[in-house]
Amino acid sequence: MRITGMASGMDIDQMVDDLMRAERMPQDKYVQEQTFKSWQMDAYRELNTMVSAFEQSIFDRLLAPGSFLSRTGTSSDSSLASVTSSSGTGSSQYTLSEVNQLARAAITYSTERISDGDEAFDSSQPLGEVAGLNWEDGTVQTELLRGDGEKESFDFAEETTMNDEHPVIVKVDGVSHTVIRDGDLEGLEKGEVFLDTGNQTLTFAEPVANSARIEVKYVDDDDGRFMYAGAKTFGEAGEELRHQGFITEEDSLQNVLNEFNDSAIGINAFYDSHSDQVSVSRTETGIYNSNGGDEIIFDDGFFTDFLNLQNLDEDHVNYIDQGAQNASFTINGLDTERRSNTFTLDHLTITLHDEFDQHVTVSSSVDTDAIVENITEFVDEYNALLTEVHEKLGERRNRDYPPLTDEQRREMTEHEIELWEEQAQSGLLSQDRQLGNFMGQMRVNLYETINVEGSDIEHLNDLGITTSDDYLERGRLEIDEGKLRSTVEEDPEGAFNFFSQTGAERGIARNLRGTVNGMEEAISREAGGSNGRHQNHQFALGREMNRLDDRIENFDRRLEQAENRYWRQFTAMEQAMSQANSQSEMLYNFMFGNGNQMM
């Protein structure tokens, strides 16, 4: 129990506060030191953000061919043939003297309306509600198997009952395979699968990849109705691309078209309600069917019977509205073809826009402006980092302004606190030897001689980049843009290799980036915040702050003990004085009480 100064007449609370203020002074030093280290940590991390951005800039601007070896493409008539040029392209020029025809994609459509009446067909309604469709009896079933990377043959479940009169659809990871029912396994090719309904087995031409999803859809004799839909196109090498599906009564026309549009066969099918017809086109222009037939071939069933999409008939009447064709043109005197109107020659991408019989010249050249801009921005960022670091290293710490304690803050205005802390936070990184060493190493990297095979560029000076003569600028780089531009135009690959080459003699940008990476790592070891160091125990300043936390915690216990001791002492004093006062009062009453007076 704490007794205030009723007996002594003293302000015990104030006296204890004053005593504790004196006791707390050593702890305030710990708190101030911890605050300063927290400021240091923030300053290091802020600098490391700048260092990290500079490191990324070195890569983006000087080491990535796509940025440094930027080229530009030009055309004498971009309305007829436009051009773009990618990095790595040497200066090149081509002349298109004639374009006989542009590439186009195959397009076909329904030969007649798909509805019987005059009203438009609702492509979203279930097909089971549509009258007049050629449904077959049976229920579509699905069985899933898994590849293991070793087996070619797979057994169906014992309860599987396939109707041999109907198709079976086999897909591996969504890719349809051609099902072979007759013959034997001899000559089975990739993309084919042999179905032995008697033994209830599937056999592929080669082992199925581990965890590959084998989906088998078939029809059994249960009650139900279905239709079959299938179509194929051709790939880059003329190989067949096939997609098949069973249609149930719940499916809509739009569902079916979406499934085929999303498949790997490369078609785009849509229903037009105005004409009541379906249009199907290849997503790629050009000829892929090496046999010269249709580019889109429909299996008998849903597409041919309901949607009225027809293939080349036996009389060679072609129902395709637009046949596929390759682009045919003459370039540099050579008659040639391409499947697409956009094609690439030596990394120069040309796009044909129209047929013509006049000369159009397309060319690529060094994009000097882009290269000069990249190098200039790199130099600007280096100078900014140089200035920032040297300002922090040269700023002196003002020890007359230590971090404020909580008690000091309570006695100051916000403006006074702001002015004080501006001085208190000066010199946070003053004279940091490690940062100074890294800046020195960066200057060494920039002054190195680099031997580039086939190029006269050996120093930054050869690119018009020199060091400022003003020693106060501590190695700031300056650019002679005219010299830089002319050197880049004359030898862009040499300039790129000067910065980026690998091997025994690395380019200066690679050496510089290595130094900057080391700087980033060193700051991270000191102040954390990057490179996986986010907990105090993982970096030097954090460990020091943890130690200060321990000291402050221990000191808190000592302060609590001291405060309790003071209160015990003052309480004992109050009790003694109270007892003395009581005894004096009793003596007084004894001597002078009840009208008695001492004689």
C-alpha cells in the first residue's frame, strides 16, 4: 500500500517522479541509441532501393539485346507493305516488285437454312427441344484412365459395355486420337489408338506420358439419345488435326460451336440468326492440306446433316465459299509464297496489305535514337546514385541533437519536434567506409579497358563518355552526344559487346553490375529489407536493436524495483511520522486536555 504525504506534508508523488527521472536517464540513452539505429536502417534501405533500381537499369539498358540493339524498320509505301525490325537484325534491305495475291483463310457456310420455319433458330436452347434432328439411341458414357509413362495398353472397367455400331472418342489431355478398330497393331502410328472391344483394351502407338488424362467416350445401350460431331483441319506439316464430340439432348448449338472453337483444330464457327446459317473459317490463313483438298473437313453427322456444312463432293463441286490461298509475291527477284501475309526475313517482319505490281522497298537500320537514349539514361542514373551516396557519406552527424525522449516530445510543439529531428537525422551514413569502397570500385569498373573482337571500342571515352574535370563532382560522367551517336551508328554491335560481352574478359556493364550486386548485398546484411533478410536477427542493425531491446527490458525491471523501493521508504517514513504525531497528540491531550493545566 502506498501512503501519500499526509503525515509529512510533502508531495511524495512528485518526489518519487523526480527520483525516477534521474534513475531513468541511463535507459533514455538506450532508447535514443535504438531510435538512431532505426533511422540508420531506414536510410540504408532507402538507398538500397535506389541501388536495386540502378542494378536493374544496367540489365535493361545495357545487357538486354532487345533494348540495346534496337532497330527500326522502314517501308517506301507502308500502305502496301509495312515492316518492323527486331533486335539483332543487321542493316538489310529488300525490294518487293509484285504481290500477285494475298494469303487468306478457308471459309465455308451452311448450304441452306438450318431451320424448317421462318423464325430464327435459338442457338442457346437445348437441342433436345428441337424437332427434326437425327438422334440416335444410346447413352454417352465416359471412362477416365491415367498414363504412367510406361504402358501402351489399358484395360477398361469390367462393367464397360460399348455398342460397336457407334463411334468411340479417345482424347489424351484433350487431343483427339484416331480410333482404329480393324486390323492389328502393326503399323500403328502416333496419334492413333487401337480399340479391341472383345478384350476391352486400348493400345497406343507408344507409352502414354505419366499422369496424362485419357478420356474415352462411348455409347452403350441404355435409354438416351445422342448425335456425333467431328471435324478436322491440317497442321504446319500437313498432319491431321481432329476434334470429335458426342452431343446430348442438354447441349445447345452454341455449346457445340464453342467446344470446337476452343479445340486445337483452329476454326472459328458462329451461327448467324439473320441468315439462319452457320459460318466456319480457319483461324490461320494459307494452305495446309498438302493434298489440295478442303482445309476444313466435316465428319458425317451433326455438321453435315443438321448444319448443312458440306465437303468437296464426288463430282468435285466445292461448297466452300472461299478457298484458302497462300500469299504469292516477288521479292528481290525471287518468286515465292507464304501461308501468312506477315512473314519474317532475317528478323525483319514484313506485312503485305494489298496486291500490287510496283517496287516497294523495305529495310532495317540501327535505331540510333533508342540506343543513345538508353546509354544516356544509364549515365544519368549512375550520376544520380553517385551524388546521393557521396552526399550521405559527406553529411556530418550533429551530436548536439540526439533523438528526443518521450518526455522531451511532450514539452515541445510539432514544429519544434520537426526542426529538432531534421538535425538529429543528419549524418546517418556519415563516413561509411563500405559504401565508399563500393563507389570506388564502380569507378574502377568504368575506367577498365575492354578488348572487343572486331571493334575499336575499348574505353568509355571511345563512346564519348568521360569523367568531369571538376574534382568536387567525384567522378561524375559526362556525354559527348555527337560522338556517342556516330560511334553507335558505325559499330552498334561493338558498343553492345563493350558493355555486355561474357567470357574471360567481361564487358564493363557486367563488371559494374557485379559490383552493384555486391553493394546491394552488403547493405542488406547491414540493414535488411531485401535479399531474404526481413527479421531483425538476420542483419547487423537488427541484431543491435534486439540487444538494445533486451537492455531496455532489463532496465525496466530495475526501474520497477527502484520505484517500489522508494515507495517503501517513503511509506515507512510516513508511517513513522504519523505514529510520532499520534504520540505527540496523546501527550498533549494528557497534559492539557479536560481543562487540566500543568502547574
